[in-house]
Amino acid sequence: MNKKTGILVGAIVVLAALGVWVSLDNKASDPLAEVLDIASPLEISGLEPAKSGYLFTRMQAAETLFIINRERQLVPQLVENVEVSGDGLDWRMDVRDSVMFHDGTPLTAEVVATNLRRALARPGVLQNTPIDEIAVDASSVVISLREPFALLPAFLAHYSTLMLAPSSFNEAGDITAIVGTGAYQVNEVVPPLRIELSAFDDWWQGRANIEQVRYLAVPRGETRTMMSQSGDADLTLSLPPVATEQLASDPNINLQVVTIPRTRLLKLNTAKPFFDSAQERQALSLAINREALARVVMRNPDLAAEQLFPAAISGWSNRQLAPLEYDPQRARDLLNEAGWTLGDDGYLSRDDQRFEVTLRTYASWPDLPLLATAIQNQLAEVGIDLAISVGSYTEIPAGHQDGTLDLALITRSFSMVPDPLATVMEDYGPGGADWGAMNWVNDQAFGLIDQLSVSTDADARDAQLQQLTTLLHAELPTIPVVWSELAVAASKRLEGVYVDPYEQNYYLSDLRWVQE
């Protein structure tokens, strides 16, 4: 059995084990097949919104109070007529009329408040907001804050705040079913791999075009690629870079590739003597050949990270910044100025301490170990002895918490909350974060982040953003390596496919089968 056949057989075994038998020929022979099959690497961790809510919102099974639309604007979804008091402390939102849950019960202000209170009391993004009280006034929800917080709508667009019907919960308050308000109702969830859905007749925006949808988590990129080629997946998400070359010439597939607000970066423990000065961090950055990494590993040289935020993040990509460069000689000079001298063994040392560090990364993103190996070779050229440890992604936050982390190569999204400031507040604010800066202290940055969190004046925000991005670019508390793309393959039997660069919505309700 060759590798290609083995991968395909493996996919069929997974499908059969889940009770989902898909003939290799049925979709090709029946272009109007009822079931829309979706393959993605994202597994279902459970029914709690904070764990797997991103799948239920992307599949349009459940909805949030706000949403980011195709124009990348944050707009109300389940609420309307949003009013903010003059002091910015009280937000009044009318719950949209005629929105029904999949069990036939109405969405009311009391149900909205109950869901928000539950989300606020549990681990999730709302705990990072200054919410003081969530009250109900007739058909409106009123959220009172301890201090002004301009980002509240963005946090209310996060999947952990999705709205569920009372019938979703048991007497203990645990979620036993996903009963949402979206275009598709959940018929069955089989964690960690499968979700079955069907179109909801009474969706408030009108019935979806395709009747049945089946979601399958397929972690291996090679398997997803084969499923797309064979027709066993009509919509295949998050394809690896090597797959795009295979699928681009397939006459039965429409391939879309978009740059997304996600950056592969080096997370540094700036308390370590190797990274405790901006000069040393700048030297490390200069030693990295981003263009080569992007060309060889990501298969697109344009993904070389010239700064932290890619152009896909409107307002945050700062065109005034000089691009991060590759200059190994300048890196050597900066390290020498910082007191690091090259020994006979080809590696740097200072005060009898060798420049020897361990980089942690994880294989759930297949390109990370490849990037790590290439970075290891590049840093060796300037005298840095870098060891690589590939393990579970959980080792990154664990190393942050216990202080044992030297540095890590990670992937960081700036769109989980659809305003990058939410992630920046967490990652680069006081104390840093598990997936952000570590032991980095900069009062100017902290002050700018505070100002941005309350500012509603567009001109003031633009100036503050420029100052903050310039500071992060100079200080490098984390070092950008490459940006990211999202590759999606769709069967040519589908029309209406839209790839959301913010990864918030698959827009399944807009899809339809091509009529021949």
C-alpha cells in the first residue's frame, strides 16, 4: 500500500468508526447530494462555549450578540439599538424581536442576561472586562461597568458568549445540548470528531439553502487533502501549505487562500540573561531569515513577518515601520556589544555562561517543528546554541507559569475576539500572558493599552495605535517570524463560498449546490 492510498484508507476507517459511511463515488455521481461534508482539524472538546463554542458559531448553530461582518466591521447581531451612557459606564441593548431558539422558545432579554451572567462567572473572556452588573429592563439588557470599556461589543462577539436556550442546561447548570438561534440546528454531537446539523426552518434571517451539514474533525492535513481530492469533503478547511500546490490544479476544486490575523512568533522569557535587553532581542531577530522560512516552509515568501501585525489586521499594520531585516553580521555585532563573545567552539558566552537555550514548540501545527529546526540552524550561525523540544502545546503555558520556559515558537491569533486589542491587552499588558510576553515590563506600553481600551475618538486611537505598534516593534517582547494563510478547498458543486479572514463564520447559510 502506498502512502496516498494509506492516508485515504485511514480517512475511511475514521468515518466508518464514527458511523459516517461515505462512498468514494457517491458525491461525484450525485452533484446534488443533500449532505454538505466539512473537514477541519478542529476537534470538539465538549459542549461548554468556552471550550468548543468557536465551532458552533462558525457552523452557524449558535449566535452571539455582536458579529464581525464581511466588511470586517463589528456590528450587532442578536441585539439592536445599542446605547451607551455619556460616562461610558452603562450599555443598553434591545434584544432583537422574533428570534427563536431551535426548540421553538423565544430569545428574551432575561435569557440573554442569564447566558451572560453564566459566561461572566466562568473562565473566559468576560472575566477580562470591568462588568459590574447585568440587568434586564423590559426587552433590553443593561450592562453596567466599573470603568469605561470601549471593547465591550468585541468581547460580546466572542464564541464563549454565545446564546443558548434554557433547555440546553440540566438542573445543575451543565450544558447537555446545543440549542441555539442559528441557521442550523444541532442534531448530534459526537466528541471529539463529529457534528450533525440540519437547516432550521425559523431562522430569523431566512432558511439556509442546504438542508444537511456534517462536520468531521480530521487532524491530519494529508488526510483532509485526500478527502478533498476524492470528493469525500465538500468544504475542506485549514489545508497545509504543501496541499495548496496539489489542489490548485485540480479541476474539481475551487481553492481560496487568504492572509489571516495570525502570526508565528517567538515567545521569550525576558527575565533570562539571554533576552533581558532589547539589544539582545533585536540581535535574535536579525539572525532570522524570514524570507527563506516563508518560502520553504510556508510556500509563500510574502508571509515573511516584517512586523507583528499582518496587513490583514486593519489599523494595526503600521506602514511607517521599517521591516524587520535579516542581517546576521549586525546580529553578531549587537551581541558582542552586549558582552557576548564567540568561543573556540563557535558559540557565545558571557561571564562564563554559554548562550545555550531550549526552544519549546508543538506539532499540532505541523509547520512549527519545521520552522524551529530552520531557526535552530540560523541562530547557530551567530553563535547561539538552540535545543528544540517538541511536545504538547500545554507545555508553553506551563513553562510560563513555573518560569522554566526559555523561549517558545508558537502561533498566535489576533482575532479570537474580533478586535486585536483584546489579545494585545492580554499578551502585552502588565504581567504578560501564557501565550504573550513573559516578564516584560514597559510602562509606556501599559499606558497606551489602557488608553486604547477606553478611547472612542478615531484620531486619538490612530495615534495611540501607531505609538504602541512602534514600541512593540522596537522592544520585541515577542519576535514575529512568519504570518499565516488560511487555505480552503471547496467542491466546484458549491457556490457562495466565502473565506472569513477573521475565522469567525463559515457562512454556511449562503452556500448552495450548483444546478446543472
